[in-house]
Amino acid sequence: MAKGQTESKHVYRGIVMDNGDALSVRGKLFEGKVVSAKNKNTVVIQREAPLYMSKTKRYARSKSTIHAYKPAKLEIKEGDMVVAAECRPVAKSVSFVVVEVKS
């Protein structure tokens, strides 16, 4: 399992969107840092993962940003560490939902 991804025994159920639709969680589950929380319903999460360079036999830092849906019941601000899970596409670029706030 890559660094930044968590293998959790939690089953996240009962996530509801603002309009009342249920949101089923499946697939990947990862941990990252909130970079932007300016939008009302979405946050931008950045996760870091080590990337092995075989030519130099060293690790480089790889960053990727992911847009995730923010449920109304969670209070999220920039700099928080959150756990996001894959769900059905909510918007064109949003296919993840924040399920837990670590700090």
C-alpha cells in the first residue's frame, strides 16, 4: 500500500448530499491535506506519495490534487488532514467525498 493511502476497517455509510441524495462510498480511500476550502460544496485535497526513481535509486516526492465533495455536517478548513473516499461522480471533476477529518 502506498504512503498516503490508508487501509481502513471503517465502513462509511450514511453520507448524504445537501439535496438529500445518498452517496455510496466504494473504491479507493486516501488521506491528504486540504489546500483550498473556498467553495461551498467542494474542497481541494493534496496528497504526497514517494515515487521511486530507478535511474538514481532514490525517492522523489510526488504530489497530486483531487477535488472532493464536502458534506454540510463536516467543518473543514485549509490545512486540515482529511480522509477521502471514492464515490460516484458528483460533478465533472469531483469523484471523491470527505468522510473524516483527522485534524
